[in-house]
Amino acid sequence: MTAEVESHTVAPAPGDTWTGKLRDRVVRELPPDKLLPDRQPSYVGSWIYVFGVLTIAALLVVVATGVVLTLEGPEWYHISDVGHFFNSLHFWSVQLFFIFMVVHLWGKFWMAAWRGRRAMTWITGVVSFIVSLATAFTGYLMQTNADSQWITFEAKDGLNAVGIGAWFNVTSLGQTMLLHVCTLPLVVGLIVVLHVLLVRKRGVVPPIDAFKNEPAAASDTAEVAS
Amino acid sequence: MPPLISAALDNPATYFSWGWLQISVGNLIVILVMFVLFILALVLPFPGGHDDGGDGS
Ligand code: HEM
């Protein structure tokens, strides 16, 4: 009798619960020193490697100023001086976000950064670019000025032509606004987190000629520190 | 918005046209800025860096 009770109070082995399994998996895939490294290989010492994190910095300013705009509303940001200022901060940080992202993507393209099982890093980059375009597009639609009216009515015809006008109705300001301030930024944020975790998991890709003097097979698949 | 800026944003853009190529001044400036940034990022020396006495540099 007592033995039976005891067997029920014994904690399950760590590998038996979903929390334990998940923890084991996360630690195995991304051990803390890979997740937050304090050293990088010497070839990372180039300005071109800074553009990913510049893009993140610009994105943070976009989100922070966007939050202020939603808290105060259009009567504030379309009329008051401080409102105009925050509207401008939001607009110009978006311009910087895209400029940095494109320089980042050129850099990764010319160094073929998808080598060595990094295809998913490239693909999450592509998706983040496309979703960012959609986010910027809905932003331009909700300016409620002559510009946004023009863009809306051009886009309406385009979207109807490809047959999705019924689901994505750009003439519905409500839908446009909700997409712009909620759904699309959430998706961008999520994909960026995934993108950066993948970079951490695989390590920064070695330059194409880093393994020139070694057997050919090493150059394409070599991973730093793993 | 201040009158100057709102005038600029609510008017048709100025376009350059060279034969088949037509591009607004704004778009051209953005593309040139990205191009210059890209070149600078490749050629400007990167400050700092540690020397482990180990591999390479
Ligand atoms: C929201 C936009 C983006 C953000 C915030 C972002 C951020 C980053 C960061 C911080 C890194 C690591 C360091 C570095 O910059 O080299 C990185 C790496 C990378 N990015 Fe992006 N990125 C974005 C968009 C893109 C796009 C559009 C592409 C290409 C289509 C791309 C492809 C890559 C690749 C392949 C790597 C891995 C490089 C390596 O393993 O060495 N990213 N990204």
C-alpha cells in the first residue's frame, strides 16, 4: 500500500513531460552560448554585417512611434505640432528600415549567405521583406489624404484583377487600419525573431573564399563552431 | 503638416525620363543612397576588433 502511494508521488523523468522535452530540445538546438555569443569570427568585422541589426534598430523605432500614434489618434497626429513630429518619426524610420533591409539583403545575396544549411534564414528574410511591404502599403493607405485615396483606388483595381479584392478590400479603412496596426506588425515581428534565432543557430556564414586552401567540399558546408 | 511639406507630399512627384526609363526623383534618391551605403559598407575599415593572438588577423 505505501509502496503504491510512493510510486505516484515520484516526479516523472525529465524526458517524459512535454515541458521537459521542449526544454531539452530548445537547449540542444540553441545552447545559451550560441544564443547570446560574446565573440564572432574575425570576418564578421565589416560594416556590411551591421545592416541586419540596423534594420532591427529602425524597426524598433517604427514600432515605438507607431504605438504613440495609436495612443493619441489621427486628430492628434494630423493636426498638432508634436503629433506631426511623431508622424514624421514613424514615416522616416520606415524609410530607414527599408534602406537598411535592402543593403542587408544585397550583402547577403553577394556573399551567398544561404550556404551551409542556411536556406531557411534566407527564406525567412524573403518573407519578412514581403510582409514588410504589405505593412508599409497599408500604412500609405491609411493616411486619409489625396495620396492615400489615389493609392487605394489604383490598388483596388489591381487586387480585384488578381481575384482577392473580396478578402483584402483596400477601400475598407477599418480593415486596412487593423491590418496595419495589429496583424501585419505581429507577423513581421515574429518572422524577424525566427530569422535572428536561425542566424544564431547556424552561426554567421564564412566568406566564400574562407576555405580556399582546404578540400572543395569544406567550403560549402562548413559551419562555424559546431 | 507645415505648408511646405504638405505641399510637397500632396502634389504629383517630379519625374526624370531618359528614353524608356522613367523614375521619380524620390525613388532615384533612395536607390542612390542604398547603393552608396552598400559600397561604403564594403570599403570603409571596421573599427575595434580583438586580437586573441590566435587565428589570422
Ligand atoms: C525585417 C528585416 C530583416 C531583419 C531585421 C534582419 C536581421 C538580420 C540580422 C540581425 C542578421 C545577423 C547579422 C547580419 O546582419 O549579418 C541577419 C542575417 C541574415 N539575413 Fe536578415 N534581416 C532582415 C531581412 C532579410 C532579407 C530581406 C534577407 C534576404 C532575402 C535576409 C537574409 C539574411 C541571411 C541569409 C542572413 C544570414 C547570414 C549569415 O548566416 O551569415 N534578411 N538578418
